Amino acid sequence: MLRDRDKEVIWHPYTPMKLRPESIGIVKGEGVYLEDEQGNRYIDAISSWWVNLHGHSHPYIASKLSEQLTILEHCIFAGFTHEPAVMLAERLLPLLPGEMKKIFYSDNGSTAVEVAIKMALQYWSNKGQRKQKLVAIEGAYHGDTFGAMSVSERSIFTEPFNEKLFDVSFIPFPETGREDEGLRALEALLNENNVAAFIAEPLVQGTAGMRMYNPETLEAFFRLCKQYDTLIIADEVMTGFGRTGALFACNGLETGPDMVCLSKGLTGGTLPMGITATTQEMYDAFYDDDILKTLYHGHSYTANPIACTAGLASLDLTLDETCEANRKRIEARHREFAASVKGNNKLKNVRIQGTILAMDIETGAATSYTNTQRDIIYKFFIDRKILLRPLGNIIYLMPPYCISDAELEYIYSAIKELTDKI
Ligand SMILES: Cc1ncc(COP(=O)(O)O)c(C=O)c1O
């Protein structure tokens, strides 16, 4: 069995290997389903760590990739360029929030953030100004590399490395009714006049437990940054490509970011790739005869043509009107579910942002990533052939957009069954 062979040779991410040694061996993916080696089919209600947009093994994406594989599989991206990278940049830039004019490719969400941090710090040093502080929001998660960890909440994820992380200021999360606290804290920091950049997960903090806040507050954060000449990094790694309703979470704002980080849904969940998009003004600060003003950052697989082709194919599907209709349909079903569980005292803080539905399960203990009911809740859904990976006692749905009403209904009724049992 795959499961047993795996135990001999694999070390899994985010997995306490002694406590959770069992891995389900997946042999096939099709639409919203993942099929294991015993023929069980699981609904992938979380899009496999939030990456899959259009269903697994999508035939359209597959055909584009197989064609590209026979044209150009990879080439160095310094001194050379290629059609998929240029075309993806040409097509994406006009869709992004703000005035994005350049695309910098990397490998994943963490590197997209890492690049944005480096761009922000070097932007100011290239301009001869000493702005070196970074500001983030409490609860933030921006990835697992050292820069990305530094701008993330200090937590059990970062604990062994905290001493090595650089100093970042965190402002309070803008809970409903307490938005002013975050705004005041941000303004106080910006007033010191040494803030290089502010980074935020727009509208939804994913890993913190799908914590949601309103666009007016995001707008107010961004406006303050502009007022104090501080760069804005919008980390749309999770929220991008329609998750929050609009194509990008920052799309409706009047104040645009200076950098946008993308990954996850970028390739429809097919291949790893990251993007840091930026403005002409940012780019111009590096455009110089002095080679010391160069952004010396890159990865061997930067702008891999197959990954870029996956990005293009996924974008075709995302921009198709059926995709938008599906996103609206999912949001409408979530709202019906939320109305149907009003008064269920086992489900607290039921919240929706576009296609994302989240809620806290009342377990008698505090809502937290280390809530002891986590494994019980995970198993409950796996037993019902639903992949729904709780963040502690917080459960959420972030399904591929092709999920049917019947499949959603099946998941909703499993959630209601859970509340009867827990
Ligand atoms: C908002 C956000 N930024 C960055 C990352 C890191 O992305 P990756 O896991 O691809 O490194 C994540 C991953 O969950 C994320 O949610």
C-alpha cells in the first residue's frame, strides 16, 4: 500500500509525524474528487490547500500543458524570455488591482512575499532613504521562508526560529466594531516615518482562521499608507482568482497597492508558481546604470513555461462567464446554509466572503489552532469522504468552483450532523 511505503520514506509538511502518521494514498483526481487506492472518493472541500480552482486534472489545462511540454519545457529566465511568461504577464496585469505594470516570477506564495519584502526594502535604499521597518497585521500568515515568517504572527509555526526573525510591528486585527484600534496603531507607526511597507492579507486572513474584515477598513489602511508615503503589499496568494467574490480582493478599492503577491490559484492548482506584481514607479527605482540597484533575486525555475501555460489555461477558465456564475452560485448556497444554522449554538461566528465559508465549532475550549477537537473533527469529515481540514476548531469551505449544489448540500448536512454529535 502507498500509505505504508510513504511511512518509510516521506516527511510531510505541517504534520506532527508521530501523532498523525497515516496518509491517504491518492491515485486519481477528477473534478472536486480525490480518489484513494481503495477506490474511496473524497470531496476536496478546501481545494487542496486553497490552490485548485477548476477541479482536479482539468482536461483543458492538461491539454495545454501537454502541448507546451513538446514546445519548451524550461529555459533560463535571465537573458532569455519566452511566450508563456510574456503572455501571462500581458493578460494578468490589466486585471490586477492598482496600476500594476511589471511581473516578477518566482516559485510559490512564500517567495512571492519574500520578493515583495526585498523590493520594498531595496526600493527605499535605491532612493537613498532609510525606511526599513515593516508593518503587518496581528494573526498574519505570509509563508514559511524567513522573510515571510518575519512578517507573520509569531506562533507555534515560527516558535523555534523567533530569535532569528527580523523585527516587524504588528497592528491589531480590525475586528468588527474595533477597526479604529488597527487604524490608530497603523497611523502611530507611520508617523515615525521609517516604515518601508505595510503588508496585509486583504479581506480574509486565511491561516489565522479565515478571519474576515471589511473593505472600508482595508481602504482606510491603504489610504493611510499613501498619506505617509509607505509602500503597500497586498498578499493575494489565497484571496486571488475569485475566492472572495471579485477576481482579486483589492479590486474594488480606490487606493491601489504597490505590490501584489500571487500564487495558489495562479496555475489553477496545477503547478507551483509565484508572482510579485508591481507598479512602474517601483520598477523605475531599480532601473539604473548602477548595477548595485539591481534586484538580485531569482530561482532556477523562475517563470517555468509549463507553469506559465497552466496560468494562462487557468485564466481562460477563470474569465469564462460560467466560472463567475459558479462563484456567485457557491456564495448564494453558503448564505442559505448560514441562514439555516442561525440559532445553532454549536456553530459560532458563521462568516462568508465570496466562495469562502467559515465557522467556529463550539467545543467548550477556546478557539485556537491547537484546539484538541481538531483531529476528531478532521476524522469526522474524512469518514464521510469529505476533505475538510480544520484550523483547530474552525472549519471552512473553499471548494473548487465546479462543485455542484448537491455536493455542497452533502457537506452542509455533514456539518449539521457534526453539531448534533460534538
Ligand atoms: C496569504 C498567504 N500568503 C502566503 C502563503 C504562502 O504560500 P506557499 O504555501 O505557496 O509558500 C500562504 C499559504 O497559505 C498564504 O495563505
